[in-house]
Amino acid sequence: MIEVKNLTKKYGSNYAIDHLNFNVKSGHIYGFLGPNGAGKSTTMNIIAGCLAATEGTVKINGYDIYEEPIKAKRSIGYLPEFPPLYMDMTPYEYLRFVAEAKEVDRGLVDEKIEQVMQVTGITDMQDRLIKNLSKGYRQRVGIAQAMLGEPEVIILDEPTVGLDPKQIIEIRELIKSLGTNHTVILSSHILSEISAVCDYVLIISKGKLVAQDTLENLATHYTSSSTVRLLVSGDEGGLRMAVDTVKDSITDFTYGQDKDEPQYLAAEIRVPRDTDIRAQLSTALVENGCTILSMTTESLSLEDVFLMLTQDSYDDDEAASREADALPAAVSELSEDETEPDESLTYDSLLSAGYENVGLKDDESEDEADEDEEDFRDYEPDLEALEAAEAEEKAKAEAEMAARLRKREQPAETSQPRKKQDEGEYRSLFTISDDDKGEDNK
């Protein structure tokens, strides 16, 4: 169905995808799993034909996505992480637009739109504006547009991001139903989502594919043992005698009082992979007077496998985080050294610190530098004279300001009364001071 060979995407010297190789068979739900920044969305965009690869090939139903893009894309329905919705359209209007873009038979457009709306549960919302829909319903509209045209492969990039728990459950059920008639590729970094929906898992780390298998086979392949957990009612002697009957098949055995129910004994028995001791152990426990309250077998979980395979990515992220946390302090210290003046830094201190040639040009000799040093000393400004001149200027400015204020605050009776203005006389928006009036206007 989908064949990816040597797929590579570089940004400068950085590899977003580093020579990926995998195949997707029809009739399954594939989970594309990886930490943030592992290259999942980049891979999805390349497979869907939305982004060019630096190197490698992608074939959909035998058609190369670059050499025969129209034929290849007819087999794909794609929901990006952020659905490309037109907010001022209703779901029906938007789906009709998408159906026409995908060249759905005009006589079947309404029928096909009605089908995808029923499957995605948006029939009751078809006449509302998309901008007025909740995040969950917008995701449903995005999935509906991916289903139009009856593509064989539906690619969903982070379909449950930003949804509440109820909406997540509904979208997961919808994805499961899609798996009955389509091949689904689901990109996510949420382990519970992948394990609840997918048949096969592809794990990517730092742009490289590190695992591809079923959930069961991944857990089996990446662990060499499993654990049998027991909760029994009885005495320690009976438990030990029962375990002795299978001692040749176990690698480790621990027991003690259960932390939640101290009246019972809890035991953990580690056995090699593919070894089943439950039937023999059950018989031995009953024969030795122990009542079995619970017995479970646990293998390596998907979370354990995921962390094991992507540990390098998390180590790199942690190291980068520590480096980023340490950077501001270093920059701050550097800035203080560079920007804050050191009052003790003088010409003499520079010379004593070994900066004899500070400020020398390429063609300037040390003798000329010595002459410049003497000139520098000769022309050193007289600070006392400068301060005295500054004080004199300040006193002069204050005296002028005081004189102006006294003139403005003269009593009203000392000034000439103004002529009464006629009612129709033009009143100026500007006031002319007495200093600016001529002798004739006084």
C-alpha cells in the first residue's frame, strides 16, 4: 500500500528525517509513535505530498508521490495537525468544496457528504458556522474531509490534540471504525492512544525508525523475561514449598506481606520469556494449603519499550535544557563585565595590566604611543574649572527664570485695564503677552 525508501529531509546540516525505510500494508491501523520533534509530522507531510523530501522515494499503490502526484494522492485522505478549515463556511459548504476539489462525481456529491457526516457524527452541525463549533467537532469535520473521495489510506496527524477526555474517547472510537474499511496511519506521542487504537506500531526517534511491529511482538521482543504476580492466603511455608515445585523454571522469587492487605502474602516470580508456570504453580499452591486470590502475568509495557528505544532523544533534550538554563547566567555575567564601567580602570592601570599597546594602529610605533600618552596627560581636562563654569551657567539660568516669574505675578491694579470687547468682536484663540504688544496697544 505505502512504500517508503531512504526517505530523508534536511534543514541545513540538521536531519529532520534520517533515511527512513518502512512499508504499510492495507487493512490495519498503524501508529506512528515518537517524542516531540522526532520527525513524525514531517514524515506525514512528505507522504501526503505536502512537503518535498531531500532524498528518497514514497510510493502509494505503486505511484510515486512526486512523479505521479495526482494518481498517488487519490489514494490518500490527510488530516494535518491543524485542520485546514474555512471558519466562515458551514460543515456542509466546506465538505462540498472539498468534494469538488477531489473531483467526486457531481451526481454523488450530496450522497457522499451525507455518508461522511453520519460516520463522523456532524450531521446535526452541518448548518452551523465552523468557527462556532467546538474543537472536537472541528476535528470531526477535518476527518470527514479526509474521508471524502473514498481514499484507501487515511493519514491523521495528532487527531486528538487539544481535546477533552470525552472528545478523545469519541475520536478514538471513530478511528477504530475507520479501520474496518481503510488503512489508517495515526501519528501521536500519546502512548495510551496508540495502544488503544492501533494494530501495528512504528517508533521514530531523532528522525530514524527504531522499531516496527505489533504491540505484542514489541513487548515480547524487547524483554527477556516476564513476571508472575501472586496474591495468596496461607502461610509462608506453604508458599515456599509450592514455588519449589517450579524452581527449575524461574529466575527470581520474592515475597512478603501485601502493602494494601497485610493479612495476605504477595509474591513476584520472574520467569524467562515464553515460559508459563501458572498451571503447575496453581496446583502446587492448592496442595500446600494456599488459596489463590489473584495471579497475573506482566510483560514489558509499551511505555517501557518506548522509553527504552527513545532514551537518547530524551537525554539530548535534557542536556539541551540544562545548557539553555545555564546560558542566561553566563550571558548575564558577560554583559556585566562588558557594559558596567570599572571606576578603578584608568590609563595607568591598563599599562600596569600589560595593555602597553592598547589603541595602537598597525603602523604606529611604541615611541609614537609614548608621545600620545604624554599628550593625553597634558590635555587632561581641569575638572574644577568645568564644575565652576557649569555652576555659573546654572545660577544665571535660575536668575532669568525668577525674573520672568516675578513679571507674570504683578498685581492686577498696576496694569492698564483692557477695553471691553464688543459682543460681535472676534475673539482670538491666542493670547498676546504684554512684552509682545507695541506702545500703541498699551
